[in-house]
Amino acid sequence: MSQDFRLDNVGMVNREKKISFKFNGKKYFGFEGDTIASALIANGVHLVGRSFKYHRPRGFFGVGVDEPYAILQLDRNNERDPNIRATEQEIFEGLEVKSVNCWPSVNFDIGAINNFLKMFFPAGFYYKTFMWPPSFWYKIYEPFIRMAAGFGEASIKHDKERYEHKYEYCDLLITGSGPSGLASAYAAAKNGARVILAEDKPRFGGSLLTSDVNIGNQTGVEWTEKIIAELKSMPNVTVKNRSQVFGYYDHNMLVMSERISDHLPKTQKYLPKQRLWYIRANEVLISSGSIERPLVFGNNDTPGVMLSSAAKEYMKVYGVLVGKKPLIFTNNDSGYETAIEFKKNGVNPIILDTRSNPSSDIITEAKNLNIEIRFSYVVVAAKGYKKVKSADIAKISDDKKELFNIENIECDCICVSGFWTPSIHLASQSGNKSKFNEKIDAFVPDKSKQKENTIGSANGIFTLEETIKDAFDKGFDVSNKITEKNNKVSVPTVVEKKSTDHDKFWCVPLPKGKSYKRFLDFQNDVAVSDIELALREGFRSIEHVKRYTTLGMATDQGKTSNLNGLQLVSDIENKVVPQVGHTTFRPPYTPVSIGAIVGREVGKHSKPTRKSPMHSWHEKNNAVFVDAGVWLRPRYYKQGNEGLFEASKREAKNVRQNVGVCDVTTLGKIDVKGPDAAEFLNRVYTNAWLKLPVGKARYGVMLREDGIVMDDGTTTRISENHYHMTTTTAQAANVLSHLEYYLQLVWPELNVNVVSTTEQWAGAAIAGPNSRKLLMKLFPNLDVSNEGLPFMGYKEADLFGVPTKIYRISFSGELAYEINVESDNGYFMWKKIMEVGQEFQIQPYGTEALSTLRIEMGHVAGSELDGRTIPYDASLEGLVSKKKDFIGKRSLNRSAFTSTDREKLVGVVPIDKTTSIPEGSYIVKDPKAKLPNPKLGHVSASCWSVEYDNPFSLAIIKDGKNMIGQKLFAMSPLKNKIIPVEIVSSHYVDPEGKRVRS
Amino acid sequence: MLYINCPHCGLRSQNEFAYGGDATVKRPELNKEISDQEWDNFVYLRKSPRGKHLELWHHISGCRQWIKVERDTSTHEIFKTYKANEAIE
Ligand SMILES: [Zn+2]
């Protein structure tokens, strides 16, 4: 298809490079530098989608970030982007896009029936229609809404593209490269400030690209190119295009998304698709410009109705005509610039101006060009369904209430201009309370909240001369504050056409007997009648009206609709706009892809994986791993066809009968050093620590101030002022912070230092009746007899030349030792243990067997110390000193904690000795009792006892100490199980603790 | 994201810190007889003022020092930061 609407020799696209692309499966051509929108319009295509609620045909309305209609789904290099704006996405060879929100096709859309049922879709229709019955929600209402509301279809595949994050600091961040952005950047950079200038579009210059002005004897485009070239050559300046500053956060932190590869067929090697910049700026100049406001009239959403500034930009930047019979409908001088541009390109426009008798340079120029102008004229309604074919126009009375002489004239597009709305989003996000400027009928930023200033048309300054002068001044002032330099550059002379006042009129009344839809929010299909209805129904606050009607709640955040909505509410309510106030602006200013927000933190990069130095050995020996916090630990070592149950049973049994070895590197380790270390531990732990001799370990429990158990572990006195503390794997980081808190803030007088040594040591627990024999072979020169190295003893030794620390501690309840070597020697240690242990039938055991062993013994772990238990509950009350004070002690006297029938740790055995009890089951007296069945407690951990070959569980139940011997029931509604059980002691195996001391 | 001036390290981003709650709470001395009420006040009761508030932050990904930060809870403005044992003005 030929580009019938492309002008010759006009615009900035590269005519040398023709690019083919597909839209809804059909092939089209454009040029390098085109957006999807400009290329489609060049081909005469205006129908690109269907609206959200009524499925009315949608075309193009704008030319940039404000676009409410042309949201398409892009497939690029096997990845999918569900919601891209056709007005921003540049075309590349092979690009494929399709319309969204229409089925089966954009030309024949079944949902359009909603348009004929529109009396059933009034304001708040979601709230009114989809209320009852509740059971209808997820079966009927939700799928319907989802199907109807579907924008693009998100891909369910892993996104293989790369996204990066970058942290940057600068003196001055400038958000937009229009005249004010360029001028202030230039002034500040010349004065030595470190400047970042960010431009959302591919081309720099903003309004200078399309306005007919002269700066320092150059055209706007020439001046832009000169300034940008000079800025780029300066080492203190970063200039970025395709970069949108979308969020202004606390303490002058701004976030910008840079689209690095979106305009290319494929992301280049070593480059990301997008980069998210976190910029901490000393000062910010907001130069984000302004967005043209629509005028509101009947069927003003018909494809072919668009902003007049957009029509001008399509001509001047892309060399594309949006129509060949244009109607310009304006309440200010901006529409004339568009009309003049049409005329210069050989097209005859008609201007309808709502004003009765305005005069200015531009109007005179239009008259001199013989452009047809009708004053006091309005568009009543656009005609045509999929594209504007004609318009009903009328003369309007001076009070703007009556329409006369309604006639129909032919046209193929209607370019509207309802004056300009400053983009105050960033200023507002920074906390700046805006103020209403009556002269321009719009909000502008008020006093600076953070270190931000707004310049140019974003601040409501609409003449170029004033903009340039103000921006040069601000650029200098801000940089002077930071650099304290005084290099002031001279302000160039500006020549522009003077314009006159705009008309405050913006909404055309309905002619008698007509009920045209007049849209305010084009993306969410909110019409004038919806707002009127919401107000009749009693909604007053603008925030409520917004949520009830969904005005301004679509992905364009109401860039084109907000102010007209406010105007309407204030007109009906007989208030002025500032009394109505505006809704809150929140980041992001424009949609940001989730990939950019996530950055590189995907998959394994989202959280680090920690592996012990013995990891590769475990891998080679068929270990099946489990996540333990950030660590990967062997859960069991698979032999043959074994599953978890068989393997862990075999491993645990081998510990009880021979000897096993378990990788315990992951345990938290903290060095506690200093002359007051003993006193400190005495305050941290519940038991006594002052008399622990050098070379001995002790088991300790620490509480939070509220009396709840925080963690447990053994701590060993290595030398006079040096202790080696161990914590559980999960609590290691919290315990360190806890210790630092007390040392730095509560007891600074204690001379103690703590530091994490978790990663410095590799650990192996050797457990089982054969462990001493194994130790004798590993350390032939060491006395490892029960006298030489007794239970809770500590020795240093040599393991084939490697310095080793041996702690005789046991979690399994067997005779056991924990051996630590420096991490680098971990693999060597493990190999030696396995090698030498061969003759004693050594087997490695994983966390599952470890659990079995500790559960049988009634040793508590994380499932019992779950943040709800005090020492008594976990049967640790024997470790609570009555004599000394410690962290959390005072809480243990609270009445709830001293009541005699508190929950307490017990053992649970199924009566049939075969049915395993699911963890989390309730213990109840009568399983048939009326629901909710009063529960006595819950099962915290379950295993298959290898000692007795039957299931065994730990439970924490009410009045546990008096329940031993009782026959109760374990109930798991989740697993639909009721199991008769007997309550026994939690010390199921070796209750006297003989083995650990043997 | 807040920009916190660690008295040991200088200006650092909030994501290097962990929040540590009200810095004006004082732990009762060890071995001192106190009422249930006093102890409950220490363990559980916290003011949640709108406006100036002295709070603890822990520079966990930096120097690992606990610091005190005087911050406005509604505007996030930070007025001053102190070392753990510095006198509060
Ligand atoms: Zn620090």
C-alpha cells in the first residue's frame, strides 16, 4: 500500500531508509524515524482499536505520552509487549503489532454491541451491576470484566531480555529538552554544574521542533541542534533521549526509564533493552512542558478527531497529513498554527473559532493566507463511525448556551485545541501543592517542596521569550548555588508571533433533541453524562467522582481528561475549579515495564544462593537439596530408587547404629570478644555464663524482651576473653543485630565486640556410636577419650596438617562431635572424614535425617521456637536462671506466662503405630465435637522414629505436663484425617541422655 | 527513598539501613524492681507521632552501627543524625 498521506520533502524522517512492518497481519511501509502512529497515518490507517467500555472505534488522538487510544500489542524477537503506545514506539524492519481490546477483529468487534446498550453502562456500572450474588463474582462477573477490559495479552513466558539498573548522582536534573530545558541546561552546564538532561522522545527540542520561531538568528531546530551538540561535548553533562523521568520520590530521588533497544529489531549484544536510572539530584528543574486540552462535543472520540498540536507535529516532524479536508476547532491561537501548516502544504483547512472577534499576528497571517475562518462557531458533533466523514457545525450565542444555523460540512479530520495544560505531575509527586492559575485555566506548581523548580510551559509560561529568559536565569541561579561560580552566558534574542487570549469555553452544549456522547476520558470511556449522573447521585469529592466514574484512572492517567473533568464538576456545582481541587498525581508518570523495575534481579539473581565448601561433593553423591534460608543444604542422599522417606530413614538409622556425617556449615557463627564477654553473654542468655571454664561449651537460650524465645545454640569459651557463639541458620542475621543493639545502645559500658564468622568456618557433625573410633583415626595424636574430651568439651587439633576445632556437642542425641576448619579446607575435611570413616560404615546424612534424630530426642528447633513460645512451652525452663537478670526475664513474670496450664511440649504416638500424623494437625479431645472444635494444641514436627520403627511427633498442647498418658485425637481437616493418639514424653529416645555422655 | 547521613559513613541510601523503631525508649536497668505497668510500657507502648520523631536506624549494609535519626514522620525530612551515644540536642 502506498503512503498516500505522506508529504514530499517535509519532516525529519529518513527518506533513504524504507522500513516494512505489519499491523494486524497486513504489511505497510514507513521510513526510519517514524512511529507506528505516523507510519500508519501516512498509509491512511486511522482505525487501530476499540474503546474500553463501549468498544467504539479508536484512532489516534495525540502524538506522544498523552495518547489515550492507540495502545497496541507488540511482538518483537519472540518477546511480547502488551501495552505499547503507537505514538511512541518507533518502527523497525519486521515490527509486528496488533490491536487489543477487540474480538474477533478491529473492523468487526462483537463487544461493540455495548455501544448500543449504553444505557446499561452508566457511571459506576461496575459497582451497580456486579454486586450480587457474591458467588457470581469469580465465576461469571470477573471473567466477563477481564475479557471485556483486556488490554494487551501479557506473555506467560520468561522474559529473556536484559534490563539494568543504574545509580547516578548529579547537581542538576532537567526533565525535558524543550526550550526551557535546553536553555537551563546550557546555562547551568556553562557554570560548571554536573547536569543530566533527559528527553522522553527520540528527538530533542520539544515544541521547538514544530514552532515557527527564531532564536539568536536561528530556527528552533537549528538552535536545538547547536545547543545539544555543545552539551554533548561537555564532560559535566549527560544528555539522554528516549528517557522518561517518571517518578519523583523522597530526598530528591528521581527515577528515569531509558528505552535503549525498543526501537531496534533486536537488543544488541552487551546492551540492555531498557535501563532504569535512580538519580539522586541536588536540584531538579522540571521542564516537562504542557499537553493540549481537548474540546468536548458530540462523538468527539471518532477516529480522525485529534489534538491540533498532534496534527502539526505529524506534518512537521514526520511529513504526514492526518487528513486532506481538515476542520480546525479551537478556542485559542494554537489551532491557527496547525491551519497555517496545512495551508503551506497545499491543503485547505477550515477554522472554527469559539471566540467572537479575536485579533493577533497569527490570526492576521491566517487571514492573509486566505484560510476560511468562522468566528463564534463550534463543532456540534462528528459524523462517521470508523472515521470522521463530516461534522455538524453551528454558530454559538455569545453566552455559549444557544446553537444556531446547524449545518453539515464535509471533512476527514477534526483538529481540536482547547488551550494548554501544564504537566505538573513531577512537581506534584515531589509534594508541591499546586495552585490554580485563572489566566490559563489550569494548575501550576506552587512553592517548591523539595529542591525542585518548574520552568517553561510546565509552569504556565507560554511565550517563548519569557520561557527562554526565565530558564537561562534559573539554570544560572541553581548552578551558582551549587558551584558558586559566576559564568553567565548571554540570553539569545527571540522572535515569535504574539498570540492573544484564549476562550474559557470548552464544552459544546447538546442541540435540542440530541443525545450525543460527549467524551471526557477517551481511554476509559467517561462521558459528560457520566459525571452529571455521579453528581446527581451525591458524589461530591473529586476523588470519589474519579473512582466512581473511573475518570482519569486509565494508563494515560487522564493526561488529556483531568482538567476538563474538573471544569465540568465545578460548572455543575457552581464552584470554581480550585475549590473542587484536583486528584493526586502518583508515579509513574507514564507506564513502566515490569522488566525495567525488576532489573537484573530475576531468577537466581533475585536472591543469592549460598553453598557450603562441600557442595560439589554433595552434588556428586546424589544429594537432593533443600532451601534453608538462602542456603542450599542436602536434604538426603539418594541411593538407587529411594525416595525422601526411605533415604532419610536409612541415614538416620545409620547414625543410631554406626556413624553419620552432616554438613553443618550453615549454622550461624558469631565471635564474641572482649574483657566483658562473659558478663555480656550472662545478660543475653537465660542461663548462667560467668563460670564457664576455658575449653568448655554450653547450650544457651536467648529471649526477646517480651519473653518469647528468640534463638538457641551452643557457645564455647575458646580463651579467656574469646567466645564462639553458634545460632540457628535462620536467625543468624537477627541475632547479630540483636547483640549489636545491646552493645551499642543499651550497655555501651561493656567492652565487647561481635562479628559474624559464619562464612569463615566449614562444619561437619560426626554422630553415632562409632564417632569416637572415627575421631581416634582422624586425630591420632589427640586424647579423645571421655575423660580427655568430655561432653561439651572443646579441643584444637590438626587434621592431617589442617588446623581444626573440635566441639563435643550433639543435636542428634548420639555421641557426637562438631568439627570446624577454615572454609577453604572444608572440602578436604569432608573427604578425609568419608575416607577414614569407611571402615566404620559412615554415611552422610541430610536435613531430613537430622530432623528425625532431633525429633525423637525431643530437641526443639524452629518449628517449636516459632515466635510464640516462652522457655516453659518448649520445655527449656530448666535453663532459666532464677538468680540473675537477663534480656526478657521481667516478661516471664507476666500472669499469662506463669499460668499453670500453659501449652507445653509433649510427644505424640499414633495408637495404631502406623499412621503418620501430618504436621500442623490439631490435638483435640473429641473429634466429633461441634465446630469450631476446641483445640488443645498443634503438632509441630513429625518423623518416623528409627529407634522404634513407628511414627512419632512433637506437639505443644495445653497443660502438656499433665497430659502424658492421655488418649486423644490428632485432627487434620486439611488432609481430612482423624488419628487416635497417645500423649507421651517428648524425650522419646534415651530420656536420661546417656548416649551423648558415653 | 530516604537519604540518610550516617554519622560514621556519610550520606547513604535508605536501602543500606534497617529501621529500628523509637529511639527515645529507655530500657529499665537490670535487676531493678519495676511494676508490670512500667515493664509493659517499655516492651509494648510506643508513641506514633506525626511530625518530629527520634528513631533508630541500623546501618546493616554499611558500618553496622545503630544510629539515631531525627525525622519528620509526615514529610520525611531528616533534621539531624546522631551516633548511638551522642547527646541529643
Ligand atoms: Zn554507617
